[in-house]
Amino acid sequence: MITDGLDGFLEEVGDVQGQADKVLQILTDEALHSKMATAARQTAVERFSTESLIPQYERYYEDVCAIAS
């Protein structure tokens, strides 16, 4: 998930002008680009690292096995 203004921008579906404005903002503001890139990478590491995902999968399969028993 994206946190608007932190690790990305969210715009309404179909708001082409709003989307274009945000793209231009990221492309022209180096400090913003750097800040968002760093935050996006941190978000990805926290949510999708093996240290995060493996325990989630283990809990899922434990629940499935408990229901199947």
C-alpha cells in the first residue's frame, strides 16, 4: 500500500491531470524524489522481506492445517 505523500502519491482514477501533476512534481523536485524513493524502499523491505513474509506464511499454513484436521 502507498501512503499518500510519504512513499508515493494517490490520485483518483481518471484524474489524468492530477496524475500528470504528481509525476512532474516528482521529476522536478529532487529532494521530494529522494525522500519518496527512500521511504518506498523502506516500505518494500518491511512488507516483503523474507523475515516478514515467512512468519505470515507459516501462520497461514498452520491455520489451514488446523481447519483441515
